Amino acid sequence: MSQAILDKVEQTAIKENPPKFEIGDTVDVHLRILEGNKERIQVFTGVVIALSGSGSKEMFTVRRIVAGEGVERKFPLHSPRIEKVEVKRSGVVRRAKLYFLRGRVGKAVRLKERRRS
């Protein structure tokens, strides 16, 4: 009984058209940031290295390099704070999780680009 109620509540939080992207894609995540009483859009650009969870709890991890240091951030896919997710490049990968990129530096971090048909 209680599981059915939880499922109905979760369905209200799920976006109707979630963004389409895959592991290895370079994406721009447009976030709504509140600063005092102002709201602005901040862009986080990086490579999607992991997808996890399901339903309203689905998350994705984006990794980028800032000043020579790796920065990872996890985003809830169905969050109202996420304005949109733009795919910039599609990478060729053979893994479900790209954690091996954490040990790489410089040009070794780049992935081959997938040809779009």
C-alpha cells in the first residue's frame, strides 16, 4: 500500500521530457542559481562519466578540469533547478562508468568523437 503511494508521489516529480544524453557525452548543464533574491543561469560543462538510480532518483555525474584540477558534480536528472542539458559532443565509450578518466591528465582525458548519422 505505502509503496503505491510513494510511486504516485515520485511520478509527479519526474520531468515529462528528460534530456537525452549518454555516458561519454560532453554536455552543458544549465543550472538556476539563487543569489539573494536574484536568479541566474550558471553553466557547468564537462563529460558525463556515470548514470545512476532510476525514476525520480536518477542522477548523472559530470567531470571537468578547472585550473588543472578535476571537478566532479552529481546532478539529479529530474531536478527543477536544471534548466536544460545540451549535448556538445558524443564520445565513443565501451564502459558504463568512466571512472578511469580520474587518473588521466591533459590530452589523455579526451575521448574519440562519435560520428553522427
